[in-house]
Amino acid sequence: MVDEPGLLADISRQGREWALTHYTSHAVALRFLDVLEDYQNQSVVQEAVPV
């Protein structure tokens, strides 16, 4: 990092952008809704399969 003084700033900026993209309340809510939809779809499939 001594040889590349801007490297830390770039890593920090990219890390912040990644966190804001993946861990805002909106992003987390969308992933949660995806999980619920997958769970619901699995339940529907299981109900449709006769035992």
C-alpha cells in the first residue's frame, strides 16, 4: 500500500459501494421477500405431490 497510495481509498470506496448495494434496508427486504417466495413455492409443490 505504500507503493500505491490511492489503493486504500479505492478499496474503501468499493467496499462502501458494495455494502450500500447489498445491505441497505431495501436490499435486505428484497432478499427476504425472495426467500419467502421460494418457501411459498416449495410449500405449493409439496402440497401438490400426493403422499
